[in-house]
Amino acid sequence: MITFWTGRRPTIWICDAWAANDLLDKRAAIYASRPRMVVFSELGAGQSNLVNMYYGDRWRLHRKLTHMGVGLQQVRKYRDFQNDESKLVAFELLSEPKEYVRHFERYATSVVSIIGFGRRVASYSDPIITEVIAVMQRAAELNVPVLAKFPNWMAPWKQGLGKGQGRGRPFFYALAEEAATNPNTQQCYMKKIFEEAPKHNLSRMEISSLSGNLFGAGSDTSSSTLITFVLACCAFPETLSKAWEELDRVVGPHRSPTFQDEPNLPYIKAFVKEVLRWRSVAVIGGQPHAPIKDDHYKGWLIPRDTWVQGNVWAIHHHEREFPDPDRFHPERYIEDSPYARPFPGEKGYMTFGWGRRVCSGQGLAEQGTFITIARLLWGFKIEKALDGEGKEIPVNIFDYT
């Protein structure tokens, strides 16, 4: 654990899996709040967004409403269309392999759009994709506190997500309203939210945030993870033969994998886990936690409202749990493997955060990532690109975020 001081305010970075588990999971009730985040929160949607909310009754309500859409009890209902969309992305890759980033973004956005708004995203030209990518970029910019100091005329990010005429607010609200009021739209999450809105006095900003958070929870996470998967296949081709052997033995050549195959594909499941560990989407664990009261840990005082940040990159690259951590090595997650090491929690990674602030879309992302990676490993041989002389172009595993 490391403490940085900004003036008189400390920020604690947790770089150890066991300490993160002790504080953010086992003491989740204490570390369930957020500190004051001037740029991301106050220039964004503020206390209208679950991500930024201080722990309390309104946060509990928003968490409950979010679980109506992407909670663990709901996501199993989405397997059919996740399966269909993963088949389509495989066809797109077969047709245009060089456009794999766009295909992954369309796939992930379409899954979320079906859940939230009852409509597919059929092509990359759909305005939902371009707008979502732009808003997510603004979200990343707003996450740098020093940017709050810039004057408005030279700081376009201050109009990014929620305040005034912020880009995200009207877009996500319009999507939600269209889905809820269109009689031709099938039953979807936003129809449920508009039904619940009068009971809980939800504001337009709150509805917009619930709508937009779907993309943050399920779209950006899934597409980025699939891009990492391609990099891993190119950089570590020696890991692929075991995947192909298992798929040939369990699935065979006459059909592609299904969710029903998952229990019989331990190496593929390990492959997916290693993708999530090796290059996690949120390398610093998302937004900071804050204790709701003073806490003590191993003789240290952690004052109330202190910024407490889980350093996922450091945790996932600790030699103790993950020897040779920059190597992509699925055997780490094979039971009884000599490469396996003890790790707190049953999943073996902390990609989606901790405690009561864990990413709401974790189940959706994990489910979709498994079926898509399994299908792509079954159907494709993913290799480095070739130059004009037919030689492989090396890939740099560190030249990517």
C-alpha cells in the first residue's frame, strides 16, 4: 500500500490483492462510498450517476434499478442474443478481418442496445456507436483532476457528460425515451426504468445516467477485452494449440461452441480469465472508494473520505501471484496446475472492482467474452500481420492501452 499526499489530502493506492480483498471486499460496507471527485463527478452527472454517488439510500435505489437490467439474475436471459451476436461478429471477421476493432465495437454495442433499448446495432455506421465512443472518450478525459483547472474556452471536456448541455446527457436520455415510448419496441430495460421513474421521482439526469451506464458497464469493457484477446493470440501463439485441441475434442468441426459446452472447456475458461488478468480494461480499478468512517488496517489509520484506489495493474502483475506476469499464460487458471498460485476470491482476478462498487456489468461482460472467445478460437487462426515481403510484423505488448 502506498500513500500519496495532495496538499493535506491523502490518496491510498492498494497494490496487493490480499489487502484489496481485506479492505474493499471484506469491509465492503465501510468502503462503499466515493470521495469528492471535482472533474469526473461535478463536471459530469454528479450525484445523479450511480458511479459517482455517495453511499446512501439513493445509491441503493440506483444499484437496484441497475440490477434490473444487468444483474446476475438477469444476464442469463441474454444468452440467446449474445450467442447470435457472437456468430455475427465471427462472420464479420471472416469478411473483413482487418476491421476487427470495428467489428468488436459493433458487437458489444449491439448487445447493450438490445438489452437497454430493444434494438440491434446492425452496422458500424449506426450513430449509437459513434456517439457512445465519443462520450466514453470524454469520460476518460474527465477522470484527470488537473483538467478542472483549465478555463472553459480551452476545455471542451467540461461539456462532456452531464452538466448544462453536456454531450452525454441529451443523447442517452433521448435513447431511453425513444425505447420507452415507441410501441413497436420490444420489452427492454428502459421501458422498465420509465415505469419505475414516477415511483422514485427519477430526474431526466438520473434516467440519462442509468441509460449511459449500460454502455460503460457492458460495451466498452467487452470490446476492449476482445481487442486484448487478439493481441494475446498474436504475441503468444504457443498458447493456441491447447485451445484448439480442447475445442476439437469437446465441440468438433461440425458446430461452433455454445454456452452448454462451458463446463467441459476448462482451458478456454482459463484463456478468458488470463485475457481479463493480463491486460485489464480498468488498470487502476475504476473510480476510487472512500470509507464512510475512520478505519484501521494493520496499525495504519485510514481517515473517513480518504481516496482509496485499487491498483489493478499492480495486483495483476505481482510476481507472487503471477510469476512472469507479462507473459500470457492460461495455465495459471488450470486447477492443480504447477503454475497456479493462491489468490483471494474464486475468480482469480480483480478486473471488475470490489465490494459494493463492483462493476454492474461484470456478469454480462464475462458471459459474452466467454462465448465470443470460444467461438473465435474454434473458427480462426489469429496470427501477426505480414509485411510486403511476407514476413511477420512483430507486435509490442506494451504499445497498447
